Amino acid sequence: MSFIRGVPLSRSSEPHADLPKPPQQAVRTAVPVQYGGAAPMLRAAPVAVPVPQPVSVSTRPNAHSSGLARFNTWSREAAEAALLECCGSRRWAHRMAAHRPYPGLDTLLAASDEAGYDLGPADLTEALAAEYAPCLHHDAPRAAHLALRAAHAAYESRFGHAFVICLDGVHPSQHVDQVLAAIRTRLAHEPDEERSLTAEEMRRLARGRIIDLVTEAGLAPGPFPPVAYDPR
């Protein structure tokens, strides 16, 4: 998984012109929505947001170990740049980079959680500003694009920031249904309740992105960290 910021949906009024083109590399988004082949159930009744399954940290242990070792040796500037792709709060990234070296992945993830719990309102606002509404694959039905866009617009109009949700443990073919159902449910929240839930989702997202970060660092040749790319 490359640590790249998401690409916002086009607002063109031409038929199908507003459908996003397939990126040349993986796009980092708050919700890695993929189209699984069958048209999503856009009229499904609202359901409770499922609790994501814990992210496994046991897969490819050699990559984790070697990636963490490299991460521990990066310059502070390089580490902070990579960490900002996991969570857009500069204070969070600075704290995570400053507390290296981490003896193991569990320690790194625990530090991520602790730093996430300590984020103030301004830090969370900064992190949310780095998140984007997800895109569907360009081959997905136009109705799915329009439904997802309308749902995100309604959410952002109510709460003033991008909708974020961790979908670890959810099959990609179910991502669209889960996102739409979760937005419908969370639109009924009071702002303070939604802010608290959003902060928890950001902590979960940061954990998954950190695992990807150290895994890719362990698989990539050379001692250098991945280069962050921002298409804005």
C-alpha cells in the first residue's frame, strides 16, 4: 500500500466525465473503497456500524521486523513525512518520530494509540483536513458514484469534515454498502458524539497505515523511506 493522499471526485456535469480515472498507483484514502463486481446495494436499510476486526500484525513477520528496523534509522524529517501519511496531525507525527527506536511492532502500535488519544481538538481537525472522500473504481456503475458522492456531501455539510471509517476485516465487495450504511447512521449523531467516534476511527486507520508502512519498508530495497506523493 503506497502512502498517497486520496483524489477527490470530479464535479464535471458531463455524463461520465466526472468519473475518476484509474490511478497509476494505489491511492491513500480514509476508506479504501473498491468495486467488487456486483452493483452495490444502494437502498439497503440503515444498520449499525460493524466493529472492525483487529488488524493482524503477525503476517509477513520478516517484513515487519526489517521494516521497523529501517524505520527506526530514518532521519526525523523522513520519519515524520512518512508518518504524516498515516495521520495528518503534525504533533502526532513529531511525537511518533521522536520516540524511536521502537523495539517491536506492538510497541509502535501502542505508541500510535497513546498519541492518538492525546490529540487535542485542533490536532484532530488538522488530521481530518488531510483525509479525502474515497473514489470508486472508474468501472463501477454511475449510480454508485453518485450515491457515494451525495452521502459524503451530506456528511461534510453536517459535520464540516470528511467522513472516515476503518474497514479492516470487511471484504472489499462490501465496502460501498458499509460506507453508505455508516454515513446514514452517523448523520443522526450529535456533533460531539460524532467527533468522538471520528477520533476512534482515525486511531484505527493510523494503526493499519503504520503496519503497511513498516511492511513496505521491509520489502523495499535500499535503506530509504517511501517518498510521499500529494497530487494536490
